[in-house]
Amino acid sequence: MDPKQERRTIDGAGVLVSNTGTLTLTVRRWRSRLYLERRERLPTGAMTAVSMVFHCPQEFAAWCGADPTRFDEPLLAAQLRRLGDAAFSDNG
């Protein structure tokens, strides 16, 4: 992992931060679902935040396949996918 890229856990949530620090992805298991929050700081200084709940691994995989992060930050996208897959496979 690149030293600039950060992965941490906060209150049971997995948090991934891009190399540039402009994108933060937070993943949390919520009941049998997966909660994902995507926060991005834009060059203008504005911040966008999108929250989603995925009901099954297939929904999450489809979203990951469509998210531009897979091109802009491929390592981060792969880490997100692993984190989400692990959350869905956790039966606790």
C-alpha cells in the first residue's frame, strides 16, 4: 500500500482514503446490508457526499464496476471491493 494511502477502522467501519486525500470511502456492515459513504473534495473546494445501502453482494459489485474510482484509483477500488466483500461474508 502506498504510504499516502490510508486505511483505518473507526467504530467498526472500514475507511479508505485516496493517495491525494480528496476521496474518502467508508464501509460499514449494517444488519445484513452494506452501508457505503463516498465523500469527494472537488477542485473548487466543494465537497460531495453520497451514501448508499447495498442489499446483496451483487448490487455492491455492480456499483463498484460503474464507479469511476476503478479508473482514477484502481488500488483504492480493489481495496474497497475486498472490504465490502468481507463485510458481506461476515455473519456476525
